[in-house]
Amino acid sequence: MPKYLFTLSYTHGGVNGLLEVGGSHRSAALGQAVESLGGKVESFYYAFGENDAYVIAELPDDVAASALSLRFSAGGTITSKTTVLLDVTQVDEAAKREVSYKPIVR
């Protein structure tokens, strides 16, 4: 199953909600959302700095990942960025594929 990295940042309202219900509650809610799409959370970490949380999740496909991202945004309490993750075997396969492309070298 494809893996995705969700980089999350809380809005002012999101931080207030987190203070009210706690980190475990929000992590469980995210896990339920991922599971409702047929996926599973591999890891969930809170952080401080530019972003507030990092989640790696397995989801059936890009459409499921997009649905999750849309729900994140629609809630208004977090902003998210989704990154598709590739494992080493996928990169090896990509490196072996023939591509009809010739770079212009100056």
C-alpha cells in the first residue's frame, strides 16, 4: 500500500482544541479517519518549530490520500501538506525505466 507523509500545522483554533482534548485524542481521531479510508497510521509525532505534527500513513491510493487531506483542510483547525513516499525498491525500479528524454547540455 502506498505511504504518505502528512505535515500538519495547527491554526489558532486547532491549538485551542488540542489544549482542550489533548494530543492522544487528536492522534486517535486521525487514526480513525485513516482507517475509515482503508489505511493505517504507521507513525504520528508532534513537533515544535515550523510544523506541529508529522504523520506517516499507508492508504490504498492517491484518491484516499487526497480525501484525507481535503477533510483536514475543511475542518479549519489544521493546514496540511501531503508528500508521496517511495521505498528503495520503487526508486530502483524508476532508475531502470527507459525514458525518451535527452537533456540539452550547454
